Amino acid sequence: MITPDETNRPPRERRSKRGHHGPIAALAAAGAIAVLVSGCGAAAAETTPAPPVPNPDTSAALSEGDVNAWLDGLVPAALEETGIAGASLSVVHDGELLTARGYGYSDTGTGDTEAQPVDPDETLFRVGSVSKLFTATAAMQLVEAGDLDLDTDVEEYIDFTLPRSFDEDITLRHLLTHTAGFEERLEGMILPEGSEVNLRERLATDPPEQVYEPGTVPAYSNYGNALVGLIVEQTSQMPFEEYVDQNVLDPIGMDSSTFEQPLPEDLAARLSNGYANDDGPPQPFETVAEAPAGALTASATDMARFMLAHLGDLDSGETSLLEPETLALMHEPALDGDTLGTIAEGPRMTLGFFEESRNGHRIIGHGGDTNVFHTHMQIYPEEGTGVFITLNSSGHEGTSNLNLRDLVMNGFTDRYFPGEEPGAADEPTAREHAQMAEGSYLSSRSMHSNFLSAIDIFNETRVSAREDGTIVVEPGPETGRPTVYEEIEPWVWREVGGDRMLTMRVADDQVQEIGFASAFTLLRADPVRSSAVALPILVFSMSVLVITALSWPIGAVIRRRRSLPKRDPAGRWARVLTRVGVAANVAAFIGWVAAIITLMGLQDIPSAVLVLLLILQSVGVLGIFPAAVALFNDVRRKAGWKRYVGSALILAALIGIGWFANAFNLVAPNVSY
């Protein structure tokens, strides 16, 4: 889910409990906004290159014994270090389950129950967006049967109208490659345990806006994949969960897996608890509202069967999910330069899978996250190999689980499939292209039509050109830290010392889009709405308004103690309405910050609260007019330079907040998110 999307058993006596602090907060509070502003102008952090690609001569034998020894030496220590309670892994190779391993605890014993170790065959995990591969497989079965067509407008298959901003069709190919053009939505993504969700109602009611032309901008979309699930449901005339159970899970023996929410009774007792970290209490069951995009529950050994199915290596007595020709079609990049332009020169989405590579080896896979479960799956089609890892905790820090997944996945490739050293960079064009790429960018996976677009000012990615023709990307879109890239072909950039790729699309002698990780794009930020402009305006305006609001009671006390005369009653209505506008803006600002922090934690907010904030913000914007009248009155009555300056600052602050509210949809008549 959120994300941008993965038997021999180890000795249990080595398990131990660990205790550390929980993950970092999702968003800084508004009271720290001045600190955020100062951070925007801080010097760039020191860049750290990726680990070197190993020499081919260092490869190890891909055998059960070697993999077990390597994992046993790596994973327990990594769990200890990151504060993750438990992990389950499986590896397939040459048509068989090579190994499945469980580490840590499915129940840490922090409640009334005894601690339970992870069992890779028995313990079930929520795999998040890896679920999308099952939804894509189901859709491709119907394509293979002739019931669906990849390039027909999908409204032929559903019973409601999709939002359109462009004339082009929205096709199944677009949905499976995350290029249908939908903006991101957060509302109701994770629901409380026991919540009931109607998939058709969820998708047809207030869908997200289409903000990109179909087929042109990779923008990861849970909504788009869930729509694929609804198409499967309405085409097959079976509930989605039932179709997948009968046509994807059962045929390949995945008898410990389900999309059902809540879990069937026989599986519920086997589900691992989910934790924020290894010393915290278990978290409630997470009901995924858009089930096809992230509701699958499975064991590591069941996921091994799915990998074998996509490698075409099931036992002879089992039913293949897809014909070899359909599997090949599903595993190949699904869009080309006709619509993606030079973005197509890098990793691209297949019909459901992310395309990856490391050490020169092609990989297809998918990651997945709920609030507490974190998963990654990778398949090496040419090597007949697949690796799956799933975690039941987020860990000490926000990137702990990602770092552990990378440690295992990248370490596996480096150990068993090393490659040649990367080739030399393409120097002739590098300096020129680096200069054209400089600037600020925003993720294509973002909110456009509602108040959450305001968080864009905290999420910018900065690209800087260096004298040697390389670029620094801060933060690196897949690393979370400043990362250096070098151009290896025109508009194709590779991480220095690593395998991550960026591709660029140019217009008007400037890079406008940067593609990465198959389903994501960085779009050049509008200079007027950039953090360099918006944050100073916001901080100045709110500082003036807060100081003004605080000065009212202080001024009243001073006048009373000193028996100062009251202000001229002339123009009093303008001053009173200005105060109303100032107070409304301050209250709205506090409310928006609280709302955004709540929503970033995937907790919903009642629409009535958001409507109230919208009304407060609108009243605040209207305060511009009486503030202008108050300034005019002060000048006309020659009230003195102190009055002029004070009234002018208040008017400027109200105009600044009014601009910010309009630019970032804080007064837009849309409280959907």
C-alpha cells in the first residue's frame, strides 16, 4: 500500500526481545515552521555513495546451505539493530523452494500472551501493495480469455463514469502501469478493524481527479490498481476476493492466503501481530479500503508458490496461472517512448511489476507497506530465482524497515548474482544536461485539488549541478539522503557506485520531468509555489498575524493601567472586521496543521471539521478588505507613522495568507482528500 508497493527453519533458541524508541513522526508541527524554513537554506549534507558493486569472482553458490547460513548471520542482527519484531523470508530457485526462514517474533509477548516465534510456513503477514501483483495477474487471466482488452477504454467494463481532464482513453494498460493520471488520495485508506467496505461504492464515490494525460506521467496510484480489481469483479461477475481465491490462490496451492477482511477464522489465529517497533504493543488489524491494492494476507511459503508460478516453474500436477506467452507479455515493459518520451530509457512498469536491475541483472518485483507491515518481492526471470521478505514492524526510525529490506535484497543480488563494474559516464553532454536539470521538483504521486497540496512545500526534491558534470539529488528519491548521479547516456543518469537510475524529459531547454523506480516521476516545481517563495510568505504573514493577535489583550491591559484614551470610534467597523480576519486566519492555520499531521498518520478527519476550517480560512481571506479600509482611514486621518506601519503590515500579512490559501487550495470548495 502506501507507496510508491515483497522448509528449513532456523533455531528458535537464538531469538531475543529488544527495546528501542518508536518511529519518527510523520510531519513536523506547525510551531516548528520557522525551523523548517531555516533548514531550506542550510548547506547540502555530505553525500554518501552506494555500496560498491562486487566483483564477479566473489559470487557464492546459490544453495540451500549457503543461503541459510548467510541469512542466519544477517537477519537476526539486523532485527536487533532496527527494532523490528519479526521477519519471514522465502527463496525459490530452479523450480523449487530453496529455503524459507522465520526470525524474531510474531507475538512479542508484550500483552497477555506468551511470545511466539515467526514460522515461515504457519505465520501470516499482511503484504501491502505486493497484493497488486495478484490483482494484475487476475486481470491478465481475463485478458488471456478475451474478456478484457489492454487498450480499450475501461469505462466499457464498469458501471460509472471516471473523472476526465483529457480526451484520451483510460485503458487497462494505463491502470497497470500507473499512468492513468490520477492524483493521490488518503481518505479512508486504512480503516479500523471490523469496517465493511463496498469496493464499487468506494471507487465510484468522489474519485480522485485526473491530473496527468494518460500514458505520459508515471504516478503510482492505489486507486488505479483498485479499479483493476473492480474491473475483474464486474467482468467475472464474482466478488473480487472470491475470484482471486478460486482463480489465483487455489490453483497454485496458496491455501494460507486470502484477500478477505477480516480474515477467515482458520487463518486469523495465524496472523502475526503488527508493531510500531519491537518493544511496543500490538497494533489493531488494518482494514484496507481499496482491497485489490493492498489487502492480501499470506505466508512466506505461499508467496514462494506465487513466485514459482510467475517463473513458470510449478509442479506438473498444478494449474498454471497464465500461458507462457501471457506471462512474457506481463513481464515486459508495457509503455514505450511514444508516450513516455525519454522517461522510457530507464526502468519502466510492466503490466503490474516494477522493473528493477542490479549488477546488470534484470529484476521484476514489488514492495508493499501498511502502517506496520513492510514487504518486498523480487523475481529474476533469466536466473529462475525469486526472493521474498516481509516484516511485522516499522522499527526505530522511519527508514528502518526500508533499510533492512534493502540490506537483504541488495545483499542477495551482490552475493549470488554479482556483475561487472559500471561503465564510464557519458561526459560530453553531462555538464550541459546537469545545468538544465538544476531546480526543485515535486513527486507526481501527490495531492493537487485539495488542501493537502500544501505539504508540497515540505516535500521538494532539489537537483544541483556539480563542476564535474554529475548532479546531487536531495533527497535521493529512493535513498532518502543526498545522492550523486552521473550521466551514462543522454538524459539517463546512474547512481554513482550504485544501480539506481534516473531518466529525464526536456521541454523549453529545461528538464521538466525526472523518472525513477518505474512508477514515479519528479515534476519541476512551479517557481511561484516553491518553498523558496511560499515558506517565507507563510512565515512572515503568520508571524505578523500571531503578534497582532497577542497584542490585543496586552494593549488593552496597558491602556487600562495607564488610563490611555480609546481610539477614535470613526472607522471602528473596519478595525473590528480586520480583527475577525486576523483571528480567523490564526485559528485556521492551527487547525490545518493539526489536520495535516493527523492525516499523515492515516487517521481520518470528519468532513464537518474540514468544512469549518475552510469557512474560517475564507473569513480570514475576506479580512483583506476591511484591513485595506482601516489603512486608508489611518492615512486619511493622519494617524501617525506607527499606525501606518502597523496597518500596512497587517494588510500585507492578510494578503500573503490569502495568496497562500488560494495557491494551496485552503479555500477550494473541496474537502475530499
